[in-house]
Amino acid sequence: MTGELGWPLAGAFVLGGIVGSFLNVAIHRLPRGESLVRPASHCPACGRPVRPWENVPLLSYLALRGRCAGCGVRIPLRYPAVECATGVLFAAIVWRHGLGPMTPLWLAFGAALLAAAWIDSQHRIIPDEISLGGLGVGLVGVPLARLAAGDFFSAALVPSLAGALLGGGTLWLVGFVHARVSVALGRSFEHWPGPGALPPRPGSLDYWTWFPGMGLGDVKLLAMIGAFLGPWGVFATIFVASVLGLLLGFVLGLAARRWNVPYGFGPALAVAALLVMLLPRGLELL
């Protein structure tokens, strides 16, 4: 199989590098509310436009020795790291799933998860452009791809819709119950309900969507994951993400020498979903 997929794997790696270059733009601009299209790629330090030959994934970074050709400021290592990671991820997806109607969707899914994980790890937010945009792609694209692969209509549509509802609903319920229990116990958190503020009441939207210790971005991200991986994929993702989250919290607690270090759950969800997607058959969309 590896020999048959030699060229597709190489092509997937190259495509991943190109997509990774775009992900770098998204990772930098989305948290700042900037357009992904305008202005064109430029050095954040001096504003010099990046020439096409200076924007070749991985190779340009090496040729420029990791510095801007204009002002000489060091280019963050994140840029080649994201390009390389996306290339490796795309090659792994093609090796795991081969070439078929679902392959472009798996690639888009992997790229979205990679961007979401990186942004949440840095800014503790998950942009709606990634989570809700990916949810829409999953709810529409996955059933169509399954139909193209020969599945029956119900077998193509139901798992994606059920996975999205289960994924988003599960985390929402956890956050909602935690918020109500926190209010009942008189607990308060750094940003919830806020200095001098009262907990939200049932008549306000915040009562249903603003939870301590968990952002609504995690809810939307897991809904997107469910649209691609289906109900069983949601269960597997939650289990793996819980283990990864505990390990991450333990490491951060040791490093900071305190056990109340805040961190985003999005990276754990994203990595868990990637692992589930790449595991042997039986854990992806059923």
C-alpha cells in the first residue's frame, strides 16, 4: 500500500505545506479580527510585502535563514512548524484513508483542528470562522461524500447530524450544570460572574451560554468534531481529550508550582479528534 501511495503521499505533504502557509495567516489574523485576504502577506515588523518567492513553504524559511528579507527581524519558528505539521498531517490522512470522496473533507477537518488548537493555546479562544464554518462543512459535505461513496441516505445523513448534536450538547450540558452548581454553592471565578456582578438570570442569554471555566468555543468545536466523526467519534474524542487535558494541567501545574493555572481545552479536543480520525476503522464516522 505504501508503494502505491508514494506519489499521493508526497503530493499530500506538499499540499499540506501550502495549506499550512495559509493557516499561519489565519492563526495570526483571526484572533485579531483581521481579514484573511487583505492586506497581502507582509512582515508584521516592517510592513514589507512578502514576495512570492519568499513565501514558498519551508524552503523560503531556510533560504532566508529565518529572517525577514527587509528588516532582518527573526521570523517566528511557528511558521515552518505549522507548515511542516500540516504537511505531515495531510500525508498521514492520505495514508490512513486513501483517496476517495471523503479525503478532501478529512484534509479540511485536520487543517481546521490544527488551526483551532494553535489559536486556543495562544489566545484561549476558538474563532467561529473555524468551528461554525467547519460545522457547516461537516453537516453538508460529509453526507454528500458518503452518498458519493455509495452509502444510503440515512446512513450518510444521520451520523453527522447526531454527532454534531451530541458533541455540542454534551459540552453545553456540562458547562450549564457546572454553572448552576457553582451558583448554588456561592462559588465565583476570575472572570465569572465578574467583580461586583451577579450571576446571570434565566431571562438573559448569558444564563444559557456563559459558563465558568469553559468557553462556548469548546462547545462549538466539539459540535464540528461530531459532524465529521459521528456519535462514537464524539465519545472517543471526549475520553482521549479528558486524559490529555489532565496530563496538560498536571504539567502546567508543576511548571507554575500551583494547581489553578488556566488553560484552554480546545487543544486537547483537537488532538484527540485527530487521533480518533487516524485510528483504525471503527472509531470514525459510523
